[in-house]
Amino acid sequence: MITAQNPPPQTSLPKAFLTIVLIWTVLCAIGAAGNHSDDLQRADVSRSYMLMFWLWWREHLLLMAMSFACYALFTLRPAVLGSVPRILVAYLLAAALFTPFEMLNGAMLTQFDGGTLTGLAPLLQAALARSGIGQFMALVWVTFTFVAVVAACSWREGRRREQAWMRAQRDNLNLRLELEQQRLLALRGQLEPHFLFNALNAISALVRSNDTRVALDGINHLSALLRYALEASARDHVGLREERQFLDDYLALQRLRYGARLHVRIDGDSEAVLDADIPPLLLQPLIENALRHDLDCHELPSDIRVVFATDTKSLAIHVSNPASAARSANPGLGLGLRHTGARLQLAYGDSASLQTGVKDGRFVVDIRMPLHAPQA
């Protein structure tokens, strides 16, 4: 699944710089328009609008720089916006750094326009000699700029978190839909018509032959199998003990069809193994696949082996049958294994694996998965 990702913060900084300059340019244009209108009302045409705009724009260059510096800080270190104390510390640092420079910038522009800019010492004296209202206005401009940048960055981070949450919700819904689809596929795999018809035909034959006890056993196994398949398909995980019983019912029904030819050896199903958790209806497709590649390809007895093993964190399931060059007449070859692999991927991601191959003349399916269901 591919989802859109936000660009790295570094790639957005040049665009942010241009945006900040543009916003300040618009503010300066508005301010210059107001001053120019006042001059026109006084019939003062000594300064053109473009000159007025230039005076405004150069006076706010330092605030443009401060705006970008704060924006870059909050972009590269978004945790600063995570709490009021951090924002307050950032404001105090910005005020302590930029307020003196704003006062110095104002004094420098005044001396430059008056032709009295002669050196650093007179400039510092002029900055320190500014009136209290001038110092206060410098602090106000710095504060206004800082608050505006904090508001913009907070809104941006809020939107980013909201979009990330929406993506997570959408991905979660898509995952749940895929899980439901896999459940339906798995359930359909358990209830394949040819298997049900074979089981029912075998039971009918037993009834006609007056083998009532075996027929009743077959009906009981079929009822248990159907009931478990319907109930377990609505669950994310079941105990291996339940799956083991389901597998016994399934093999009992298949034995009505194959008779004494059906031989399945199951090893390693100890109490520790039976306490493991697995996706429901996982084992039957593995046995179904082995039957198709074994009994359906010849008239000899089967040799299907199932081995369970565990360690402290994982469960291993090994299923094998003799490899045959003949092809099974049953449809759907390989679908059960593909569905099983897809379900493991959806349930565990990279924590589970399914591998198939031929080894020592046997077709082998090896599954490894976490021993217990992941915590919700």
C-alpha cells in the first residue's frame, strides 16, 4: 500500500522563505499605501509611493529574517511547540536577541537617511538613547512576529497530525477490509463444494449400507467442522488446540472418502504447542494442499507429515508429502498456500514467513510465526 508522504522539512524551507518574504512585502505595501494616502491628503508629494514602499520594506528586513529563523527552528525542532514552557523559553531568547537588533536597525536607518552614520560607537549610543516608546515598539514588533510564526507553525503541525491520523485511519480501514476478504477466502476454502459433496456422498453411502454408527460419526464431524468454520472465521486468532480439533474433524471426514489410504502423522503437538495462538482456519489448507499432491495423484497410501515446534517466541509448522510429477485433478492448486501466505502477512507482517519447496523428494511447507497473538 502506497501513501503520500510529507516532504522532508529541509525541502520546504526555501519555499517557506519565499512565502515569508512575500507576506512581509504585502504588509509593507499596505503600510506604504496608508502613509502615501496620508501624504496626499496633506498635499505632500515629496515622496512617491515606491519610495515609501522601499522605506517600509528595508525597515522590516530584520523582522523577515527573524520570521524565517523562528520558522526554521520550529520546522527542524517541532518538539519546541510541544509545550508552553518551551515556547516561552523560545520567545525570551528571540526577544533578547532580536529586540536590541531591531533598535539598532532603526537607529542605523535614521542615521543613514540623515547622513550621520559615521561608525559603530555613535550608532550604539543612538540606539541606547531611543525613547521608551521606541524601545517598547521594537519589543512589540518582535513579539508580534514571534506570535504570528508560532500560530502559523502550530496550525501547520496540527494539520500535519490530522492528515497523519486520517492516513492511519484509512490504512487501518483498508487493512481491516483486506483481513475480512482473506477471512471470506479462508472460509470459502474450508467449505469448498467438492469437499462437502464428497463428505455428504460418503455419509449417504454409509446410510444406504446400514452402517449407522459410522454415518452418525460422519454427520457429527461435519456438523462440528461447519460450526467451527463459521464461528472461527469471525475471530482474529484462535488457540492451536481448537485448530487441532478442527483438523481431526476434517481428517475424519476425508477418511470417509480415502479410507485406509489416508495416513497423516502429526508430531510435536505438546501442551506448550497447543497453547499457541494462530489465525483461524490455517491448518486445513495445508493438509488440503498435501492431499491434492499426494492421494489425488496415485492409488497408494498417503505419507503426509505435520510437525509442530516452538521456542520462547515463535511457533514453527512443518507440513510435507511425497513430491509427485503427476498433477492433481482438483482445481485451485496453489490458491490455498497463496491465501495462507497473504493472511500471515496481514496478521504479522515481517514477523511471519511461509516457505515452500522440494527437499529429499518431498514437497515441504514451512511456516514460522509469533507464538502468541499480537497485543491490540
